Amino acid sequence: MSGTSVDPVLANFRASIDNIDAALIHMLAERFRITKAVGAYKAEKALPPSDPGREERQIARLRQLAADAQLDPDFGEKFIRFIIDEVIRHHEQAQGGK
């Protein structure tokens, strides 16, 4: 900022956002550590990399959680679908790239 002082209220908001972003990254990393183990288990047991029934139940559950939290359920669904797609990609890779 070229010589201007930082607004302390804005700085506090931004610090909170930064903390939440860091927490989200750590939570996603933990989630992917667990789904990696699931992928290895599925590969070992020759189970399919995706479970469409579970995915749909999860999406419905998370859409409701989003609505309850006053977050747009469509955004919640897009977010979880992005994660599910990435997990399935990892599971396919664990099974040899099917």
C-alpha cells in the first residue's frame, strides 16, 4: 500500500479469513489422507473406485447442511462434487488407471 495506513477492521477480517483458509487446507489434506487409504483398500479388495449411491446420499446430506448453515446449497454441491471427482480420480489411479 503506497504510504496509506492499513484499516484495522479490514486487517482483522482478513486475518480471520486467512486463518479459516489455513484450516480448510489442513482439513482437506486430512480428508485426502483418509480417502487415499480408502482407495488403497478398494484396490486391494477389487472394489469399484466410485460408489454412486453413497455419493448421491452425501450430496443430499451436504446440501441440507449447507442450507442449514445459510450457505447456498448449489455452491455446497459444486464444492463436494469437485472433491468427490478428485477422490475418484485418485482411486482410479490406485487401481492402475482404470
